[in-house]
Amino acid sequence: MYQLTKISTALLAIGLSTTIFIGQSVAATTENMTATDESTPSSTSNNVVNTSDSTSDSTNSTNSTIANESATNKSATNTPAMKATGSTVKDKSTDMSPVTNGVSQKLTGKSKTTVSLNKFLPTIKYSTENLPEIAQKVNSANWQAGMNINRNTGTKLQALLNWQHSGVGSVDGYWGKNTRKAMQAFQKANGLTVTETLNTETWQALTKNDKLMAQPVLVSYQLTEADVNIKTTTIPAGAKEKAKLEGMYYESVTEGLAEKFHISEKYLKSLNPTASFSVGETITVYNPGNPNAKPVSRVVADRVTETLYAYDAQDNLVASYPTTVGSTATPSPTGTHTVEVKVHEPNYTYTADDGSKAIIPPGPNNPVGMVWIGLSKPSYGIHGSPDPARISRQASAGCVRLTNWDALALLGVIQNGATVEFK
């Protein structure tokens, strides 16, 4: 993996605001790395070094460093920068209700996790007026023993799991690997028998909250200027070409909308077959609900289940996320480590075999997505992904890869120094 020294900043855990420079990053050869043209992440302000993962699907052997881009010096160097977030101060907030009432992802209260989540996740105002027939069918869907899980019931099932913080990844309405894993995480969290298929006991547990059961799964949403008039780009294949971009933006408005609403782009388009996706237009979208707001002091990256389990200070399982954890060629580390840096909107430094470097700018299609949570184990971390639909269906170079929205939700609640276990 990539070997780097770590530079930490803004040590909020002990109330320091000064930046401590420990050293410069050092690139080391990455053997058998499963990468396209990616190498290591960094951030948009101050200086940090931790390590990175590459995004998956070919087999280039590369070198890597993590370089963070300074707010005042846009030419990121080997002494990179980062924007630290979060705190180790114990959060005294009460549990955030997963039930929404016309607004998703707008949390109340002044706790540190609530403030962070409201910063990282977009507020979504929705309505249930004039819902098309397909949305009404999904919202009223129910399941009984012996029934097949069709797309209507599958969407409802995925929503109920998500709302109770057992993440399914991109909502697509289909029973599949990530939905099964989310169900099993929910079963584990609630002391139920862990099964391969949905059963009556699990469905009853998922639906016992009447208010949650009545919450709309598919809703109406009016597109705003901020939704539609976004910067887009065509993402090239090579790292040098990517480094020339202003930002690793979405490639289309629908890609951005799909990520905002935690839904697959194909499903979004199928729900809105005649939509032009223009400002002022009302479309049908998935209602993400509210994320886990409990502070997370421990996470477990499970290679077998390809799931990241998040625990609070009392060791209660409070959330789970589908993940890609390493590969046969580039396995994840073993043992227990700690969270050392947390970066929102990282950039990414690619080091080629000839030693040349290319700094890939921040954006949702950055190789590590919108988040970098660096570990005490050099060159490893938890991060986002430019391809949410492929989470747990691809290989990684040893890091823990999440969807961008799950990575942002985790960034908002994971504490500095939190324990990260690989099993």
C-alpha cells in the first residue's frame, strides 16, 4: 500500500486550533493494486496526510501519496492540507427520529453531530401531493409470508431498512446482495434470527413503528436552480487528464439528483420517464429520511459480510453501511486502528510508475468521493465512491469504500480517535 507520514491539523479533541506539521508524505510502490488511474486523497484546506485507496476495476500497479490542497495555495504539494471535522466530546443529544414530515435530512438540536450532519447532507423538502400511481403503490406496499418481493415491495423494504439505519446503498427496488446484507444487519441490531430471506419476524420488526410505516417512500419534489444548474463535466480515463479538470463534478444533472436522493440513476429515470429535469419541474424521488445522529466511537469493517458496522459508546449497533473492503490482491489491514483525520471534499494525488504526479481535484467523482477518514494505519482509510451502484460489487486496494451519502453521514457522527476494526 501507499506509505506516508501523517500531518494533522486542528486537533479539536484537545481544543487546539494550531496546525502541527510532522513531516512530508513519501510515496511507495503499490503492488497488485486494483485501480483505474487513481492513487491518493487530500483536502481543500490546511495540511494533512493519510492514505488512500484506488477505485477498483483494472490492475495497474501504481505509487501513491495523499496530498491536501491548501485554501491559499491551490497547487497541492507533498505537504498536503486538510479540514478537520468533528470532536471527541461526548454528544448529549437525544435520538433523532427517523420519521420526517415534509423535510428529510434537516435535524433539530445543537449537538455536534446534528450540526455536522446538517452541514454535510442536503435538506430535502418534499410533498405527497399529486403522486403518480406507481408512487402510491410503493407507499402502500406491504409484505406477507409467501409473497414474492416485487419492485414496489422491494422499494418499501429498502426504505424501511434505510430509515432504521441499516443501509442498502443505492435504492433500486430490487432484492439483492446489499438489501440482504442490510436486512441481516437489522436482524443483528434487533436480536432477531439472521436469515437469508425476509421472514415474518423481521417484517414485523421493521413495521412495528406505525409512524415510520406511514412515512412516504416515494415523494414529489420540485427541482430548484441549485439542483439543475450545477457544474458538470466529462470524466476522462487518465489521471493526467483528470488533473486538468476544474473539479470532478457529476457528469449529468440526473447523476447528481440520483446521489442526492440515494437512488439509482436508472430507477430515478424510470420513475420520471417524461421528465426534462428542468428548474421548477416536479419529479418523483425516494425519501431518504434522517440519518443516524448518535455519535460513533467504534466501527467494524467486516470482509465476509462486506458491511461496515457502527457502534456508539455503549457498544450498541447504531448503523450499518454496505461497503467494499479490500480484495484478494490488495487485502485490507488486520487488527484495530483509530481515526486520525477527517476530510470533507478531498483531492487526490496520483503518482505514476515514472514518479510523475497528478493532483485530481475534489468532487463527487473524485476517486475517493466526497470524504476521506484516514486511519492510524498509514495509507488506509474509509472514503466515498464515484460509483455508488457498485459498492460491495467491486474490489478496493485495502480501504473501506462507501457511497458518498453514507460516507458523509458517517463523517458527521464518527468521533476523532474512534476505533476501526478489521475482521
